[in-house]
Amino acid sequence: MPPALPWSITNPVCPKRGEVTVEKHIEVRTELCTGCKLCEVACSAVKTGRFNPRDSRIKVALIDIPEIPVPILLDSCDYCFGDPVCVRFCVSEAISWKEMEGAPVRPRLSEAKEMAHAWLESVSR
């Protein structure tokens, strides 16, 4: 399995008190994503009542050829108020709901190409 990539790293120290805080957050592991986009369809269905990936709070960018899937959580994602539907429908377990020490950094959709190339380079060594 390739090494964890930098955008999944969290900061374990609370800057105010110096204490470790643990909360549940969505962790996205690009290396496990198959690009099926079930997460997009499920999210849009729950949020809007329609199966329309354009309305989803998670986007799976397909980068280059061969297409490398890069799942990105948008800033509008609210974790379905503690029961994220995208996690339940992710067959490859690339999206998981887990306790973390602080919120993970959410990369922008514009950074997907850079992330895909970093992942490809890490598995090509």
C-alpha cells in the first residue's frame, strides 16, 4: 500500500489549550477510490431528493489518462449531521467516518490534478 499522502494528515494539538482533541471526521484515501461515483449519487439524493451528481457535496475528479479518481469534499459538506451517506455507499472504503485529532485539511477541487500526480508518483517508485 502506498504511503499516506500529506492532505490526510491532521494536527493533533489544539492550538488554544495544547490538548489533544478527538472528533469524528470524514477521511478520504485517494489510493482506494475506484471512481465509481456512488458517493456523489448518494449525497445528491440525500441532500436534494434527486440523483444528480452536480448537486453533491463530494466530487470525484477523474484526472488524465488513465483516469485517476480523486474524491474531494466540498466546503458545503456538513457530514450529513453525523451520519455521512457517502461513507455508507463507498464500496472500496476510500471514504471513512472515523475519530481524528482535529479536522483534516480539505483540498480544493482545483488541486485534484496535483494530488493525482503525487499519488501516481508515489506508487510508481
